[in-house]
Amino acid sequence: MNNQEILDKYKESLSILCDKYDNNSDWDVYEDKYKKIFFSNNIVEKSFSNIARQFNIDSLMYSMPCLFYRDNQWYKYSGNHPEQIQLNNAIQLTNIELFKLIKRTLYNREKNRIIDRLLIPEYPLNLEELTINKRHLIEFKNLTIDSQTYQEIKVVLEYLLTIDEQYIIS
């Protein structure tokens, strides 16, 4: 599959995520649609929603660092001014570093989700969801840099996390 075919495959979910971030809309407007993506049975869809939620530039003031794609290169940025990124303070990531960051983030988020489902009484235990989360946890643990799943996640993240020039200062 080429990059455009991958993006077309996730067109609806990408549209929901992009609308949410582009319009800085109230969470309530997108909550049900976003939850459908965030708790998806599709591991790629779940992955890019997790990463976009955690590392998106629009949520930089709430979480650090942000991850962004610019000029065919991945960067990680932690700074004091979320509305402007100083490119000279951003760390350029190699493909291996990016892979490790994504794999570690996805694995840890899934592991924590399973623990929350078991330990927090506000989240009633649903065996079907727990089974899906466990299967995804195993898939994240066994993810490789050459796997089709990772390649799809990476293509979608390139699309989602390509940064606009308005955020960059020299």
C-alpha cells in the first residue's frame, strides 16, 4: 500500500481528529466520535489517536514533549512557549529513535489502560474490551520497525503531525 492508500483507509478518523485540532473545538462536540477512534478495535487507528493526543502541538501546554514532522524529518520538542517552537531547541529523531518512542508510548499507554480497567471502580470491567486491549498490548510489544502496522502508523502520523510554519521561530 502506498502512503495515499493508507491515508484514504483512515480518512474518516483523520477527518475527525483534524477537525478537533484545527478548530480547537470544545471536547464535548467530538467526545463520542473521538472515543470511537481512541477505543477502536483497529490497532492502527487506536495508535495514531493515542500518539496524536499525547504529542500534538495543540496540546503542548498540557503535555511535553511534542512530536512533529517537518521537511521529511521527525523532531521532538520540549519548550516553554507552546505557541512557538524554536527549531534549534528541537531534537532531530532518527528512524530508530522514533520507532522506540512510538512503541514505548503505545505499549505503556495500553498497559496502563488495562491496569485502570482492573483497578479503578469507575471503569467497570468489560471482558470484551479487556481482551482487545490485551491483544493490542501483545501486538505493541511485538511491533517491529519493518512491520506493516508500524508503517501505517508512521504514515498517518506524518500526516497528522506535520507542523505549520506559523509554529516555527528561528
